[in-house]
Amino acid sequence: MDLCHIVSERKFCCQLKMRLIWFFPLLFICLGDFPFGHGKNVSTRPAVVNIGAIFTFDSTIGRVAKIAIEEAVKDVNSNSSILQGTKLLVTMQNSNCSGFLGMVEALKLMEKDIVAIIGPQSSVVAHIVSHVAKELQVPLLSFAATDPTLTSLQFPFFVRTIQSDLYQMTAVAEVVDYYGWKEVITIFIDDDYGRNGISALGDQLAQRRCKISYKVPIPPGSEVSRSEILDRLVNVALMESRVIVLHVNPDSGFMVFRVAQYLKMMGNGFVWIATDWLSSVLDSSFPLPSDIMQSMQGVLVLRHHTPESDRKRAFASRWAKLTGGSLGLSSYGLYAYDSVWLVAHAIDAFFNQGGVISFSNDSKIKNLEGGELRLDALSIFDGGNLLLNNILHSNLIGLTGPIRFDSDRSLVLPAFDVINVIGTGFRRIGYWSNYSGLSIIPPETLYDRPPNRSMANQKLYTVIWPGETTVKPRGWVFPNNGKQLRIGVPNRVSFKEFVSKVHGTENLFKGFCIDVFVAAVGLLPYAVPYRFIPFGDGHENPSYTELVTKITTGFFDAAVGDIAIVTNRTRIVDFSQPYVASGLVVVAPFKKLNTGAWAFLRPFNGLMWAVTATFFIVVGIVVWILEHRTNDEFRGPPKRQLITILWFSLSTMFFAHRENTVSTLGRFVLIIWLFVVLIINSSYTASLTSILTVQQLFSPIKGIESLKSTDEPIGYQVGSFAEHYLSEELNIPKSRLVPLGSPEAYAKALQDGPKNGGVAAVVDERAYIELFLSTQCKFRVVGQEFTKSGWGFAFPRDSPLAIDMSTAILQLSENGDLQRIHDKWLMRSACQMESAELESDQLHLKSFWGLFLICGVACFLALLIYFFQIMNKLWRGSPPDSVAGGSSDMKSGRLRRFISLIDEKSENSNKRRKVERSLSENDKRRQWGGDPQTEIANRNSIHNIN
């Protein structure tokens, strides 16, 4: 290739490069200005970012939100530190609280390529619009949709920038529990907002053993009439509960209050709790007309808590200037303002992350035959997921406090104010927070302390309740519908002193239990309409477990009678305070025991006698071994030594032994043995005295344990829980259990005994047995009461009447009326055998084994020390020539030497003992004028011996 050609080719390449450098920028500009394919693109930092807002303009919340959103957009656009020159442009659409119109307005917004929507205000609209937002990937930031079912699982692009009604209903439930109420009535709007909020309240109440007893739905919208509200409140007035939770919108809510005032339902005894719909009106439209304020005196209201701050106070001052005082600033306005700032920060982070605002056509919509709907104008926001993620990971401080989301996409640190409507205004009586519950200290102060949800830490200020009283309402009354409480009463055929039907009547009863119930009802601060309904066929005692079960089915409203409070019954009903203490006991026949010629042997059982006799002999032998080498009184012929051992050991029983002990070890053993003998003698004397002076009764059954160990039949009262307890708890076969229906059947079965078709014993509650034994003196209670229970009146679970009846029973007990009723029905002359007692258990070895153990150890140690001394002498005194012999001779020699040492008499000790005796005699002589020189000689002789 020649040089010219090479030069010309290089020139061509340079020219081509220059043309390409100008071509690509021009191509980029063209593509940016005109659509290409199916996408639309805008430069990374556009001059304007479009956002939308959907809410009801002419509503209590909407009027506040409109101004708040406009002011927030102004503040964002005037702040150069955010969005860096990009301006927010908000387009507002009116949803008119209609799900259909809300969806239409949302679609209009989506045509304008917006990146986020503030709203919607209504939970109903939010459910519908959230589907559109999910499809087009546009985040929804709702400052007012509090329906707890709007969750991220179903609506991933829905973000709630206000607290969910789940927390508001938790606060309501804790207020109800704080004041001790158990049932509430709910009045609510019959839409997603109302139904789902009340459902959350029911769940929270159930966790605190409370419940919604009656639900009153109100049709949504303005079509509900006063007559419809009147009909519903008339039904509410007939209910038992007086605690009413009102979860509605302002229009229907004020109508409810006016009708309730007309029906005298805003007076004493009623409790009204309104959710945040009322606080939003009080904050934004205050002061309200006097007739409206008068209709809701004493109402408790919840309001979203927003902590005080300089920014909040400055904005409130600015708000007052903007509105001229015609419109107040509610918490919804603060949340709407913060929602705009939250979007602005998320968009700024979106741009900082290199995000580009771009939209793509939705293939699903394109394939639809849209007609005039222009659905093809709807586009998917390509950066929707990134913007949503920025929103959820935001961490900033707004007018409402910290703006952060937890794992459930709920705002952190939920809290509410609890306010009380009084006179022409309202006052705050405390706070509720999910962190610490109810308190009179602002939640933000408690966040720096450890959480404390104890009941003692839950506090609210005094409330002025409906009726202008500070006395806490009871929260319930007996239904004013002409219905009387149906109280089941067992129709007994035995022990009629406790409860029985009046002869010739159907619903009249008498007896101890009936009088206690009537007296307790008379102490209640309100009237209780009731009537007794007999339960049972009148031929045998009914099953009390079945009677209690009838309460759970609603057949009875309560049960009165001798009903034992046992575990399986407390699981299904509530009992009042026990008015009779009772428990299962064993009653058995007995026979009198005469003392007889051998009564002196009865204090100890056979084993105790055998062990005691053995220790007498063992101690005598041990003392003989220890004294044999040193004491002449324990030496002599074998026969004499045997007699000495026996005499010495037996005489210690009476501390009359005449042999003196010389060795230290012997005295040590003897002292311990004399202590053991002292205890045995005292116990024997006490037991024998009881046997000879108190009439003794004998029964082969000693209590429930001895009864279980036999195979003999056991009687129980028909209908009593004793059958279940014996078979299920004590595992006694049912074949051994014999049902008995009356005291006469008790007496006959016990007299006949197991051999004649009767029973060995009867197990029943102490109250019945005491009444039975007052006329049957041939039987006695044996053993201890082996269950602890009582009798009470049964009521449905969580019945407030059970608490009031318990208080009344305690009053009866304290003022003595309960004892007087007892004496009226159950006082009987006792059998003339009070001085007699069932044969007490004999003294067993288990009561004395510790003493015998100490004595045995002392004997063993003394012998061990003694034999060690003998072995020491044996080794030191072995003759030298013994080593030269065989091993067998050596062993036999040592054995002989060992035996000889044991039997060998200790001379030094004998001499010393003789000198001591001589000294003792000399002391006596000196006392009568003896020779002092003799005394000195004797003492010198002792010194020489030592």
C-alpha cells in the first residue's frame, strides 16, 4: 500500500470520528424530546416532580388537610436543602367519601404521570385505590385511612403515615380494663372503617377477658335518619352493659349523641367512649354549638398524640394566621403536612441514588378494549419500588414526632391522648402509649425509662362522667326488658336443710343456701329481678356438674345451692366468694375399746418394743466391754457378769442402776443412753395415760390412704363431685363406689358393712357429714380432711354480678348474719361422746429412729476407740521371741494376747479406785473430826500412782 493511500485513509478516519462525536449528543436530545418505542424518559433531576392528593375537600379532615398539604409543598419548594432545585407540584382530587369516585379521581391522577399520592382520606376509598397503586407501582401515603386491615401483604404500595386503628382500639380496650368493665356495646359505621375497627376492638378486649356484648351498625353516608338511630338506641337501652364505644363519622356521631340525650342515655350510669373522629372535630371546629356540647357531656375521647415541639408551636401560630381562627389545627393536618415532607425526602434520596423518573406502558391495560376510558394513558412508574423503599426506610423528625416505620410498616411509638368533654370544652386526663400503657406523664418522657405495664403504674386523672359525677359508673345494669334472671336451684331429696323446694309450690325454695343468697342480694345497691327454677326430678339428687353446665348453654343465668367450687367447674363458670368452707372427709363406723389387762403394751407397736429391748441389751453389753478391765463391779464369774449386764441395762430404764462407770468411754455411752431412755419413758407415760383415762374408739380405717389400700366398697352422695374425685383423682375403681341418696342410706350401709352388702366408709363433704353425725352417734370422721374447697353461687364467665355477690357475702360474714343463718338451719345437738376419741396411732419407730441412731453411733465410736487402744497395747507389748516362730503361731499368739488384754485387769486403775474410796471415807471421818495427817498421806499416794 502506498504512502498517499495511507495518508488519505487517515484523513477519512479523522473526519468520521468528528462526525460521530456530534451525532450521539444530537441523537440523545432527540430521543429525550420525543417518544421512542413504549417509554417516556425525563432527565435525572427534572425541574418539576408531580405528586397527587386524594381526599374529601368538604369534610372535617379534608378542610384541614388541604391547607396543610399546600403549606407543606410551599415549605418544601422554598427549602433549598431538599430536592436541590426540583419543585413539587401537587394535584388534588376530591373523592367525596365515595369509593367509586375515589377510584375515578385516582385514575385521573395516574394519567398525569405522578410518582406518589397523598391519601386517600377514607379507608373505603383506600381499599379500592390501593389496587390501582399496586398495578401502576405508585406509592400511596395515607394520613387518615386507619382501617387495620389495610396491610402491606395485600397492598404493598399502601403506606399509612398515621397510627392504625389497631392501636386506637388497644387504647380503648385498656381504658375499659382499667376501670374494671367486662362488657361493652359498640355503635359503628357499617363500612370497612367501622367494621374492621370494631373487629380489632373485639380482639383486644378478648385478650383482657372482656367482650363486646352487642353491636349496632349504622348505615354509612348521609342517608341514615333520626328514626333509625332512635330504634337502635332503644335496643341499646334495654341491654345490660352501659359502656358504649362510638366509632362513626361526625355527622352520624352527633346525631347519636342527640338521640341518646333524648332517651336519657347521657345520664348517671352510662359510659361513652368516642374514637378520634370526635377529637378531630373538637380540634378543628371548636367551639361547637352549645346544644351539641351539651349532648356529649362526660364523654371520653381518644386523640392521636403528637409531642410538643418548637416546630409544632411555630406551625400552630402560622396556622392561626392563615385561617384567622376559623379552622383549628387537628392531628390529621399535622400528619398530612408530614406526609408531604416524607415524600419529598424519599424523592430526594431517589435522585441521589441515580433514579430516573420514567414510565412504561402496562401491557395488561393495552390489551383491554378501553373505549372512551382512555386506559392506555395509564403508565407504570418504573422507579416505584425504589421510591417505596426510600419511604419505608425514612428516619426524620416531623411535626408529629419521629417518622420511622417498623417491620409491619406501622409508625413507631404509637400513642393517644385521653380527653374528657366537660362543659363548653374538654380536658386531657392522661395518655396511652403502646410502650407503657395508661399514664398521666407524656409518653415521650417515659420512652427514656424501662417499660412498666404493671397495674399500679396505670393511671388517669379523675373523670367527670355523664350525669356530672366523679363516681366511676358500674358499667352495667340488669336489662330493662322485663326479663328476670333464671336461677337454677337443685331439687334435693336429702339434706334438705341446705336447700329444698317448698311443698306444694313450683318455684319457691327454702334452706340455708337460699337464705344466704336472699340476704346477699338484699345488700346489693341495685334491684335484681330473678326467679328460681328447680333442677332435678325430685326423686334423687341431681348432678351438680350438669347444673353448672346449664349456665354455659344459657339455659340458666346463675345457679344457687350447695355447689362445691371445684377445678372442672371453675373452667366454665365464675363463682362467688365461698360462703361455706368444706372439703371431703371419710366417715366410718367404730367400736369402743376397753383398756384390758394388756393395755400397758398398746403405747408402742411391736417393732418399737423389739428395737427398744434390743438397744437395752446392746447398751448393757457395750458398757460391760468398756468397763470390764477397769471396774471390779463388771468382773467376776461368767454367770455374775451376765446378770450384771442384764441388771445394769434394765435398771437404766428407771435410772436405778447401782453400778458406777469408771472409764470415760463408758460414761459417754451411758449419758447418751440415759437421754434416750428419758424421751422413751416420757412418750410412753403420755400415751399410756391417754389410753387409760380417755375412752378409746377403734376403726380399722384410719383415713383416705388406708381406705384406698383396701378393696372394700366406698359410699358417696348421689350428685356430689366426690364420685369424680375418687375415680379420676385417686384412681379408685368405679366398681368400688356405691351411690347413696340420703342420711338414712348412709347409716344403713355403714351398719351393714362390706360383708352384708354395705360399705366400709362414706366419703362426702364435711358440711353434709357434720349434719349427718349430729344425729348418728355410731359413726365418726376418721383421718384428716383431704380436699379444701367451699360452696359458692355460680354465674356465667366474667359476670359482674359474681363480683358484687362476693362483696355482699363478705359483708354477711363480717356483720354476723352468715353465722346467724347457719345457726338457724344447721345447729343441732351433738352426740354425747365429745370426750371420746378415735384410737390414736401407736408410737412407731419412725418417731424415734433419730434417737436410736445417735445412741448407736455413740456405741460404735466408743467401741472403735476402745479396740484401737487395745490394739495399740498389743503391738507395743508383743514379746520379741514371737517373731522367730511361724506365721500361724504368731497369729494365734497375738489372738491369745488380744483376748487376754481385754480380760486383763488394770491394776493401776483398781488401786486408784480403792484410794479414791479410801479418800471418800477419810473425808467422811474428817467431817466428824478425823486425822489431817491421814488425808495428806492418802493424797500423796494418789499422786504417786499417777
